[in-house]
Amino acid sequence: MNTLIPILLAAFVLYKLLYPVLSGQLSYKNFKELLSSDQPPVILDVRTASEYKSGHIEGARNIPYDKLPKGLGKKIAGKDSSIVVYCHSGSRSGAASRALKSAGYSNVQNFGAISRWKEPLKC
């Protein structure tokens, strides 16, 4: 029993470190590079309006995940535009990324959880 706790703790730490890589999430470094490129991405925050108001990445557009199908009708960006999606934990952004790709958007990347952002959030 005494050895089980350190093993579980180590497994949890490895999971937290490796999940973004294994799930195909965009790294913070690559996101920052995209933002400084000649054609920065559309940043899409798929959290609720209240979550967005509590703090978001500067320049992000808010279309809550549950409103995304209607938001697609508003044309988020050109179908080949670079789009980066994030949410609170990475779950909604993953689902939103898949929905956007299914709708024909070809350059969608999932940043995952907003907690991975290393700069102050805009309120």
C-alpha cells in the first residue's frame, strides 16, 4: 500500500505532462509562433459567455460550444484560415475542433485548456 501512492502520483504527473502531446494539442510555443506570424490565427474560445468574461486570451472570439453549430453559420473564418480553439479543460475545444473540421475548416488546431496559457488573461 505504501508504494501504491507514489506510483499513482507519478502516473498522474506523467499523464498531465504527456496528455497535450499525445492528444495532438497545439503547444504553447507553437501557438505563440502562430500569433506572431504574418497571418495570425482566428482564436476561438468555446467556453460559456460568463467563463469568457472572467478572462480570455487577447483577441479571442467567443462562440460557446453549445452555440457552435449556429456560430458556423456566421462564418468564423475562411475554410482554409488558421483557427486555434481552446476552452476550460480541453474537452469542449477538442469536440469543437472536430466539429469545425467536419464542417470543412481545414486548418483547425486545438490548444486545449486555457490554463496552459502563460500570459495574463484579458477581462
